[in-house]
Amino acid sequence: MKLDAPLSNGEVALVGAGPGAASLLTLAAAKLIADCDAIVYDALVSEEVLNMAAVGAELIEAGKRGGRPSTSQHDICETLIELASAGKRVVRLKGGDPFVFGRGGEEMRALAAASVQFRVIPGITSGVAAPAMAGIPVTDRSVNATLAFLTGHEASEKSRMDWQALVEAFPVLVFYMGARNLPQIVEKLLEAGLAQQTPVAIIHAATLDDEQTIVTTLQAVANGDVTAQSPSIIIIGDVVNERISWKD
């Protein structure tokens, strides 16, 4: 299959929109966004990317943002199936990559169960792109040979994570959707034995005009001196000290 080939009637493309800037879309993503009948998009998809939609394409918001009213995953899947069943060429547009904390797997399974033809267009995931834009390498030979990508939602009381094992195994932690629960994340990491002066970078709106990077420590966050604005990628570990502000 040629990934950037025009969609067939009744076909759905699960497309990664990358971290925000339209220039970081894959060639296949840009082509399909510009040539489809309907786009079902997440809250994190930028206006710059949506402005690339074909004239007359139906734009359907299916935002999912922590702590705010959002469309249920079941309803999103049903919308995709209904549009495809009506013969529409559909792009399901998701921030970052559909399969990195994006529920792309759930949507793929729903489409397959409904016998809907689909394809997958990966995107640049924000957990790598945001630190890179801030001049922070997620891996550095002098710091780490392992890396963990995590969701900030797991800082709740019902967390499935073994925080002690996490701290012992991974020198660098990258949290998606961690802004809201940052105090709880830091509390659990400190309880698990991570040093108070461990560096933390909070990267908001990476690749967009209002991008902002805050470099701090676990202790400063625990003291309430620093807060995170959503959406943010949070990277914790000594790679933060390797930062080079290349945009400056």
C-alpha cells in the first residue's frame, strides 16, 4: 500500500498530526488532510494543521482534554464508522502519534470489527519532539541507556505503576498529559527515592508560537514554586542538564 495514495470512499486514515507545527507533518499526513471529505480531530491538533483541510471538508471536533468535558471514546469510534459507512473519505487526526497514548489501538480495533477499511499514518510523537525543540536530548550517552514514556494520569490513587521500580530502572522519565497531576507525580517520585534536586523540564505548546520551557527541580515543584500549563510534556532526569537552547 502507498500510504499517501488518495483515500477510497468509505476509508478511514488514522493520522498523527505531530506536536503542532504543520511543517512537522509527514508527507502522507499533509496529502490526506488536504484531500478528504471529513476530519475528526482532537483538541491538541493545531489551527495551522486544520487550515490545511480541503475546501468543503467537514471538520468534526472530538476533543479529549483531561479535566474538561470531552467526547467519549465510544462516540468517536461510532462517528468514524458512521462517516465511513456513508462513503466518506475520513481522516482521524490525532495530536502526536495515534499509537502513543492516543487510543489509536482502540479506534483501529473498532474499525476492524465494523469491517471498515483503514490505514495508519504515524506522526512525530510529542514526547520526543517537545524535548528536542527545547534543546534537550531524551537520550544521551553520558546519562542514560534506557528511557520511559509515561502518562500523567497514572499519578492517581489507582496508579498501575510501580514507582520504586520505575525510579530504579529509568534515569529519564517523559510524562505525557502530566501538567494537571504534576504535584502528585513529583510526590510519588520523591517518595520512591528520586533526589530532590533532580532536574525537571516543563515544555508547553512545543513547536507553536506560544511555546515555553521551564527548567526546575523536583523540590521546587514540590514546594509549589512551579506549576505546569496544559498541554505540556514533562521530562525528568539529568538529560535536562544537557540542554542547549538552540533557538536562541
